[in-house]
Amino acid sequence: MKYQHVNVNGIRIFYRECGSPELPVMVLFHGFPSASHMFRDLMPMLEDRFHLIAPDYPGFGQSESPARHEFSYTFDHLAEIMEAFLSQLGIDRFYMYVFDYGAPIGFRIAVRHPDRIPGIVSQNGNVYEEGLGKKWADRAAYWAHPTPALREQYKQALAPETVMGQYTFGTEPGSVSPDGYSLDLYYAAQIPDYAEKQSDLIFDYQNNVRLYPVFQQYLRNYQPKLLAIWGREDPSFIWAGAEAFRKDLPKARIVPVASGHFALENRCEEIAQHIKAFF
């Protein structure tokens, strides 16, 4: 494993890399509130089959976190930086693994460059309204009528107990290491103005939902090979979101695993085996 940085549009981007450059590339797009460390166990399991690249977005993990007056914290902008990151590394064809926030980022890139992506792993990476859990109805109300009080209320998503719950809900007791969520909480404490930057993204998530029909049209038109492997007990992106891929990709493989949102934390080897069997 290598741990590297590259300057992208004036921003220092951290990324993890392993596997021979002679192998097909797989780019792994992380979710909230995590960073590329969420792939720390998966990458070594796949390095015999793929050249793996896992970046941290601006404002996450080890990447630079520009001030809000210098950088717009929106999903459009994060996708733009990630596209520039791939260009800078000379990556013009790649499989992608998308999870949580990684789905709207990765799918924006796929829509713009459908010829570059032969296959997708969506691990609780939702692009269908059917996949939105109950909490999203409240967020839709917030998006429609935003107030400073509601913005403060949604900072609860950054609270330690909420972050820990995202990792452990729907999992067997004692099956999830504290390493992942502890590192997330550490980064949150170290990144300047973290709560406001993440609140910008929570508010901007509405634009991801608006783009779902665009992402679905891309799937229908281009029929990329897709493995949807889903923590069945995820309350944020529910199992129906995995099954919905079949509407647009009849040949998609849909696999449930006994986990919650962060399924790699307790089902990593199982997920790796399914990836190797499918691609």
C-alpha cells in the first residue's frame, strides 16, 4: 500500500494506492463521515485483481480542507475535483466502487464519461428514491424550508453517538471495530470549520436526489456491469434502493449482506469475494 498526495486545482488531495499498475483500475469513492480509510481492509483483498486508487475528498480525511469562502462545498464541486484528480493521475478507464456520498460523486463522473467506466460496485450507494430511508422525508422538509435552527439540528449527524451508530446499527454486537468511527471523529475534530462544511453538503444533498433520473438514464443507456452489494439493515439507504437497480439494469447482480450502512466493517471478506466473482 502507498499513501500519496497530489495537487489538484490548487488543493492537496490524499489517496491510497495498491495493486500493479498493469491491472485494471478500480477507483473507490468513500462516504460520509468517513474517508479512504474505510477501504483499508478491502484494498489488500483486491490488489491481485485491480490497481486500486482511493482518494479523500476536499474537507475529508487527509486531504486539504479549504475555507468555505474559497471553496464551494457542493457535490458538483467535489465531483469536479475528483474528475480532475483522475485526469491528473492519467486514469481514463476504471471500475468504480461507490458508497454513500461516493455514489452521487461517482455517478456524476459516469454521466459525463460513460465510455470510461466498464463496471460499478454500488455498496449502499443509492441513486433511487425507493432507497431513501425514513430520515430523508424530514430532510426534504428542511430543503424546502431551510432555517438556521434546522441547519443546527442537522449537525446532530456529526455527533459522536450518531457516527458510532452509523457504523454499528444493524450489525452483530462486537463485530465492528472502533477504529473506523474513531478515526472519523478524530478528523472531524481536526478539520477547521468541519461542522459548517458538512452542513453545506447536507443541504446540497437535495441536488443529488434531483439528479437521480439523470443517473438512471445513464444506466439504461449504457448498461454498465453493476454489482449492488448492500448492508441489508442500513436505515439510511434501505434495501429497496439495491433492488431498484434491476429496473434499469436487468443483468445487475443484487446481493444482500448481514450488515448496516458501513458493511465493509464486518463483511469485508464477503464483499471482496463477490467483487472478484462478478468482475
